[in-house]
Amino acid sequence: MKKALITGITGQDGAYLAKLLLEKGYKVYGLLARRATATTWRLEALDVFGKIELIEGDLTDVTSIIRAIEIAKPDEFYNLGAQSFVGTSWKQPQLTAQSTGLGALNCLEAIRIVDSKIKFYQASTSEMFGGMPEYPLQSETTPFHPRSPYGVSKLFAHWMTINYRESFDIFGCCGILFNHESPLRGIEFVTRKVTDAVARIKLGVQKDLHLGNIDAKRDWGFAGDYVEAMYLMMQQNHPDTYVIATGRTTTVRDMCKIAFKYVDLEYENYVVIDPQFYRPAEVELLLGNAGKAKEKLGWHAKTSLEQLITMMVDEDLRRVAEELR
């Protein structure tokens, strides 16, 4: 039986990946950082909470990662843990650098020390590109220009993974994932903020929705599709870097249209532009070319944006209705 260790297992991607790996017959371990509030609701929602083994540890403490590796003895190590919200990274840049950047280095160093044969997956991000206008379509060869402390921290982790691959012959692969969402997305992310607001407005418990730059363009996919790409990267004979995206870009404005229209409302009547939600440096356009992933991994996005948004609205309608009971 193959074994996998996942950091960030209580997050959106971690929960979906744990479910996928369990279905494929893996023994799944997760690194669980102690927090004041309960963090396992996503694992419970996907009915995997009692089927995995959680090991206490933190990305900022390399000794805890070493211990986790010694306990789990994994064949595959998926590093999905991070301070992952771009907006917060300007308010907490040092914490973001420590968990998102140095956290990945701690994982790589722990693998090098304990067992360099462990396969390593690093969750890289389209935020590393920075959406430069001269590169409207981003691929594995597009130059990086991160425009947030989060993007800079992820780029450090990305290059460290490649450096350990080349320096120590560690199987380190990087998935440059474009925005991917689901009903398990955190409320701080714009897609979930929108679908939650749509549900509350429809059910009469919220009046409007405050957003920042609604003309920013993003390439949005479904997290359940994207974790399959992570798994496929780890099954290859050689480690590599892959862009994972849908190849379709949509404005926040048009995403709002889809969500509000689904419940027979007009977004213009409810969306309020609020300057407090503008970022110090905005990434205007993200659009990924996943041609390499399709050719080498046989992967492509299966879920359309319309399917994704309606799935999220349906789940938020259910959640809000339950709250009101």
C-alpha cells in the first residue's frame, strides 16, 4: 500500500487530495497545525476525517516535519500548506514568507535528511507570474514577476524545489496551479465570497455585496479536477513543472453575473465597489496554457466555470438555509 503525507490537509486542496488518494488505495497522513478554532470541517464534509491519520506539526518547525516523515514513512509528500490568501500577505508578509516560503524549504530539507527517495510535490501558483500584459497567456516558460508577498514567497518555494531536484536528485515536481475553487473554498476568497453573498441575498439575510476590482481577470477551475493533476505529476518517471489551468479567463464581474443569474437576480442591483478591497498591486490578467499537462499527463479540466459557480451557489444556499433553521 502506498503512503502519502499531506501538509495543508485541512484546506480545500488537502481535503480533495486526501479523498482522491484514499479512493486509489493509499494510506493518507496529514500534518495538522494546532489552531484555536476547529479546522477539520472540510475533511468531515468529504467524509474522510476518520479515514486518515493526522500528525501534529507545523511548516515553520522543521523538527516536527522530520518527525512526521519518520512516523508516516511516505512514498509521496504533497506540500499544500501555506498562508494562502493574497490579501493577507501584505498585512502579514513575514508570516507568509515563513510558512509559504521557508515552510517548503523545511519540507525539502526534512526529506533530504530522512529519506531522499520520497517524491515531493510543491503547490506553486499562477500568482508567481504577476499577470504582466506582455505575457497574456502563461505557460511553464513565461517569466515570473510576482506582485504580492504571497507570490514572492511561493516563487522562493518553487525555485527551492527545482534547486533540490537538481542539487540532490530529489523527485521534486511543481504544479503551477491557476485559481481553483469549490464549495470548500474559504470565505475570504472572492468566488466563495460571491456565492455565499448570493445565497444570503436570495434568502433575505444580506442586502449587498462589497467587492474591489471586479474587472480583474482570472482563470478559474474546480479544485477536485486540479488535485488529479497533482497525483498524476507524482506518477511520472521524472519530476517536472506543469501549468494547471482551464485556458479560459473571466472577469470577477462576469463571475458575479453567472452567480446572481442562477438565482434570478441582477448583479448590478447588489454589487457595491468598495475601495478597501483594492490591493496595493493588482494582478489584472491570469490565463494559463495547460498544453504540457494535457500532452504529458493526459490531464484537462473537466468542470466548466458555470458548473463550478452553480455548484458553489447550491451548497451555500443549503448552508445558509441550515443556519436559518
